[in-house]
Amino acid sequence: MKSFTAVALENFPMIKHGDNLAEIIVEAAKRNGVKIEEGDIIVVAQKVVSKAEGRVVRLKDVAPSEKAVEIAKKTGKSPRFVELVLRETRKVLKASPEILLVEDVRGLVCINAGIDKSNIEGLDAYALLPENPDVSAEKCRMEIRRLTGKNVAVIICDTYSRPFRRGQVNFAIGVSGIKPLKDYRGKQDLFGYILKVKNVAVADEIAAAAELLMGQATEATPVVIFKGLQNIVEYCEESSVRELEITREEDLFKDAL
């Protein structure tokens, strides 16, 4: 039977700026009795990556621009918070009392440029996304390889809303060591039909599965190790989450905002 195993690392320590996250993951795996093996896929929550990289900002240190003040009036948000969003934004897609939706500097379309307050200590402290999540995933993977001698893959994930669906789902925002897509185009189905559009975002599927164990509140389990996916994913030395991005021409929702 086909199967895989997903293990959340419990009793994971609080992460602070400058921590060696890969080393902490390896040590936490040992404490949990989990052996890091060849082909494991390690999913890491964005928040701990941002903390380790010093991507936490206090609003008191932010001076809002005129544009931030203007958008703050439309949205009802703090001008300082809006300024933080604008600094991480390539293009504002919609600003209203309900939502501040942007295309961020990494090419991600998300609410508030992915800036988040949850699980960040300090009333006015917020976490920004890693500057380059692919690079963060690659550094973590290489350090784990150095520490363990094992070739693994690393996915950095974050939670996002979806068009026309309630609730949020974990998505991959950075990948290293696997191709983020599994392409079925050109292959036959059970009845001999040639598949034309089926290109599965396996990195997002793994990230979503990891969230079942990570949780979003007090679980303190920001790292999940997957085993047994060797026949599902394609391992590689060079990959990027940008392979999941679509062009303006491909965007089915571009005229809906």
C-alpha cells in the first residue's frame, strides 16, 4: 500500500534572531527520537524562519508615509502598519475596509504582504516574511546536510486565504531540494486519454498536510518531517517556488478585483 509518515517535532524551543535553525531542527529531531534520513522532506513554518533571520519589526520604529496615511484611512488600519505593508509590496491590488490585498516584493499575492502578529512577543511587534524564502530553504537544507550527511528537501510554508473558499490553507513560499510541481501533462489516464492540464503543486500539498500537525495557536510545533514521499516527488539540486507563480495572462482572477 502507498503511505507516508509525517512527524511534528514537539517541545520546539522559542526561536530568536541569529539562531541556527537547521541545528535546532536536528537537535529537536534527536530529542523526539526522529532520525533524519535520506529523502526526508522537512517543512518549516515561516514564523520561525523570520524570527531567526531578524525579520521582526516594532510599529513604534515605523514612520508612516503620506501614501500609508491615505490607505490607512480607506482600510481603517494603523498608518504604521500600512507603511510596513507598503515596504514589502510591489503593487497594491485592493485596499478597502475589508482587505488590503497586495502583490508583495517576492511575487506572492497575499493579504497585508504576509505580515503577521500571531506568536510574536510584544504588543507592537510584527513578523515580516523572509526576504527570499527560497534562499532561506536552501541554506537550511545545506546546513542539515552538513550536520547529518543526509540529502533532504526543505519547504518553508505560510498560511493564506483562497479565492471563493472560506478558511485558510498552508502554502509553500520557499522550496529547496524538490521540484514544486508534479507534471502529468502528456500522460494517459485509466482510459487512455491524454492529460492536458494536470500539473499538481506537490509542494503546496505537502505544506497543507504539515499544517494539520503544526496548528496555528499554542501547539509550538513549527517543524514537520515527512518520510516515504520518494516515489511522489522529484528531488533536484536547483528549484524555486517561483515555478508555482502564474503570469498576468494566466491569472483567471485578474479582472475580479
